[in-house]
Amino acid sequence: MIVQQLQKEIQNAFQTLFNHTLPLEKIDFQQTRKEFEGSYTFVTFPYGKITGKRPDETATLLGEFLKENVAIIKDFNVVKGFLNLVLEQSVWVKTLVNLNDKPVWKNIAKKDEKVMVEYSSPNTNKPLHLGHLRNNFLGYSVSEIMAANGSEVMKVNLVNDRGIHICKSMLAYQKHGEGKTPKDLGIKGDKLVGDYYVKFNDLFKIEVKQLVEQGRTQEQAEKEAPSLKEAQQMLLKWEQGDKETTDLWKKMNGWVYEGFDETYKNIGVTFDKFYYESNTYLSGKDTVEEGLKKGIFFKKEDGSVWIDLTNDGLDEKLVLRGDGTSVYMTQDIGTADLKFSDFPMQKSVYVIGNEQDYHMKVLKLIMQKLGRSYADGMYHLSYGMVELPSGKMKSREGTVVDADELVADMVEIARKRTLEVGKVDDFSEEEAENLYKMLALGALKYYLLRVEPKKKMLFDPNDSIDFQGNSGVYLQFTHAKISAILRKARKTNISHKSTSFESLEELESSEQDLIRLLSDYPNYLNEAAENYAPSSIANYMYDLAKQYSKLYAELPIFGEENEAKKSLRIALSDATAKTLTHAGKLLGIEMPERM
RNA sequence: GGUUCCUUAGCUCAACUGGAUAGAGCAACUCCCUUCUAAGGAGUAGGUUUCAGGUUCGAGUCCUGAAGGAAUCACCA
């Protein structure tokens, strides 16, 4: 709010002093460094050509003009080309009044923009692991952030429910499962299926080893292993609609969906629509025809269809097999169109790991060449793998950090910590369990979201995720402290209505800093949406909580004798709590009243 | 081999998209609960931002090259 006003004032000053119109969006401010007086700093180095003066001269001229003509600017100082602006204290109080009367995010207008976010998109042959959690939290959070910025968002999950990998689980189950159900075994359905996926691979490895001993090369052996042949046979049968096979497929997928549902529900992730690859894997062939007609694709002698992307710095890429069957790309082309016909979006976000950077680049190029309106709005939210100290997680080796187990472990840690240091003796069992889960998920989500998505992460199962310092729990703890203050204010009937403090003229620096941070929230929100970056929100929340904690330790609230100051601090507390709650929601992190 | 991405304090990460003396947490060390929740706060120490050049008023950020790591380049999905 303040920034917008300052931008206009600078624009006006440039107009008057230098007869030059600066576009508003080009006028940037940075926070004045602590060692100088002031709040906002305008950098004048880039404008030498426009002003015809040295940067410090430009800064001085601007400073004098602003001080003279703008009421909220109390003073200025110039260090080289840096113009530091000192604002009237009343600006801060007025800003807090605005925050207090109406949270900043209520000013965000609805946009006429549809956004589809595809995320999670699991294979149905194994349970979700830590890598999926990163995906799920990213996708969910980006959806929330876009929606908070006024877009209409559709969250979709494209389930990879067919293919050779699923047949592998089915085959192993058929052989060794003895018809046992998850219920019989007392385990989740996705776990059962995952176990048989591992079992298949154990068998496969033994076969390969035997073949190698018989003199085959590793490569030959991997192609010839009988269990693999069987799986391929099964896939063929599935595609032909063989009843026994599809029945088994339906049964086992059903188990997996039950398991997934439970996990999604547990981690607080939701979808508006599910797509299943078993329904979409044949689509896209018409589009390939279209591309051929338009001359975008070409056919080789064997009938296979390709696109030549050498001019775009890539290779030739197959889009349809010689025998007319689909490849991965075919499906994705078809699915892209299908999504658009269901929900005519301007932006289409794909939350997919960075191992598919190349594939997604090709897909976007193809859709652009086909002239799809949504193609420019396709965005691959690429994220790095979560690795263990021993290296990459591999489901078929069983070396994964299981999502359900990790959450359960963290709930246990939360329980232990709460019993040690928490202040919730009078909680009912249900309330306590809720809290443990809230803290566990808060820590986990913050841990995964505060890092820039494209960076790979290292997770050491021996080091538990932080419950101290820069952590989700720190944010929650700050909120709980504030809640205690607000409860006490309510109980003792101390008002924090704007009228009770708006006449204040002097503020402490920690109060000012906090107001500034609070009023900057919409900028972070906007930035997060533009860059698809939940990490900006996470880092902002940490800064905010830290700034509040500082104030909390420095200044008394109920011990303050000046009633106006007391009210102002309560209003500040309230605004901080509301902002933490709002921002936390964007990351899927809930804020407790007590802990 | 081609392409893309990554490399910042002992460890895990920031750095407002090119701005002032690169900031946090963890770990170590000092202080602060007779005060609103110490899962906190204040402080000390820790850096040639992998390396070498370049661009400019100014580079962790942009360009070129080198080193190390990862992904990808399938008629697999």
C-alpha cells in the first residue's frame, strides 16, 4: 500500500524535475539497511541518462522534492546513489489501522483466469513416499496460492493406473498372494500391492542372475527373464480386455485407491477431478493426424510419426509408433486437449519431477506448434528429487521413506515434545491428537516447501525434521503465543479497535518493522503466484514470525501502561495471527490456538 | 558424447529477480523464565558465494570457460 503510493510520488517527481515519465512497474524500492535512517530506499544509479546528473545529485533533488511536496515523507538522506526515505510515524499507524479494519488479502480482485494444476499423479503399483509428499504439497500449495490471487483453480490428479509396472504387481500377487485381501492381512491396500511389486522384482533379479550365469549378457538377461515376459503377456491381455485380467486389475487398483484416499485425507490434500490413464491412454491419435495434415509431424517409412525439433535445439521425437499404438507423448498430447475441453484454462501447471524436464519441454513445444491457445500458459513446475544419504529412493528396491510411516513417526515426535514442553494438560484426548497431527504436518510441509522446488533435497531418516528454529512448529508456536494474548484481551475487555490507537504518534522500531512486513504481504502473495513459488510464502512467514517474536520479547503488552500502545500491540498481534493463518493455509499448514 | 539443472558458513537453507558491509536455523559457546506460552529472545564465533576470466557505477545473481554432482537424450511410462 505504502509502496504503491511511493511509486506514484517518484513518478511525479521525475515528471516535474526531469520531464520524464517512468513506468510505475519499473520503480522499485528496497528495504533501507538497518545502519541508515529510513524505511524505503530508491536507487538512482540507473537513471543517469535520464537526469543528466550524478546519482547522488539525482537522489538529493528527488529527496528535496519529495520532502517538500509529499506529506508522508518526513525526511531523507543520500548515500551515494541511494535515496533513503524516512516516513512520518503516522503512516505506520494509519497502515495498521487499514490492516486492522480490513485484511490486505481482501483487496485482491477476482481475476478472469482459469488455472489447472495437475499434481500427485501416482502410479497404482506402490504406496506414496516422501518424494510424492513433496509433489503433493507443492501442487496443493500452488493451487491455493493461485486461488488466493484471484484465479479460478482446478486441481486434478492424473492417475497412472495401467502399464507394465502394474502388471508386475498383479503377476506377483496372482502367484503368491493366495487371494488374501488387505483386510485379511490388516494392512493398507496400497501397501499390499507395493509389497508384491517388490516381490516381483526380487524374482526378476533372481531370474536375471541365473540367465547371466548361463552365459547371457546382463542386457539380454533383463529382456529375456520369464517373469518379465509374463508381465508383458499380461499387459497384452489387459489391452484385449481379458476378463480375468481386468477383474484382477480392478480389484487391486481398488485397494490402492482406498489406501491413497486414506493418505491424501491424512495429509490434507484434495483434488477437484481425477483422470485415469486407463481412460486416456488411447487419446491423442486424432491430434497426431491433425499434426500430420498441418505438416508439423512427419511419417517415416515404417509408418511411425515424428516431430523434428532440431531447430528448437532438441532432437527428433517419436509421437506415434509404427504399428499405430500410442507412446507416452501421444497420451500427453491427447490429455492436454482433454483437460482444456473440460476446463478452458489459460494456465496449465504440471507438477512433475525434474527427470521429465525434457519430455515437458517437448510437450509444450508440440502444443505450441499445434496452435493451442493454452500452450503458452503451460508450465512445468519441476522439482528435484528427495534423496537419502544412500542415494535415490527406489520403490522396487524397497529403499523408500514411506509417506504414512513418516507422518506417523512425526506425530509421535510431536506427542513426545508436547508432553515435555506443551501447555495442554486440560486438552481432551481428541484435541491432543489433533494438535500432534497439526504440528507433525506443519513441520513436514514447511520442511518440504521452504526450499526452492527445483533443488534436490537430502533427507536423513536419522535426523528428525526440525521442531525448533526455522521450522513449521516455530510458526505455529508464534501463533499459539498470540492466541493467548488475544484470549486474555477478550477476557479483560481490552479493545484493539482502530479508534483506540489511531491517535498514537510514536512507534517503537520493532512495531514499525512488523507493520511494514504485514503490509508487504500482498507483494509476496503476488510474487509467489507469478513464480509458482510456495517457498516465498514459507520464507515470508518465517520472517514475520521472527519479527513478531522479537517484539514479543522486547515489549510488554498487558504490562504497558499507555492504553493506546497496549491496544496497538494487541492489534498488531491480531494482524500477525491472521496473516500467519492465511499464509499457512496456502501451504496447507494449520495454526493452533494453544500448544 | 549432446542438452538441461545444481554447487553460498561444519550441516540444512535464504538473499525482494543486478544494489549498500551475503542473512537465518542446526551444531558450539555466553547471557535471559518472580513478566503475556523458553517449542522462545539477545549475543559471540563461523564466508575468497566451487574455480578462472568478462560485462558495468555495482555480480552470489548476467555472459564465456573449467571442475564436481544430478537428470535426460528409448517404437518404457
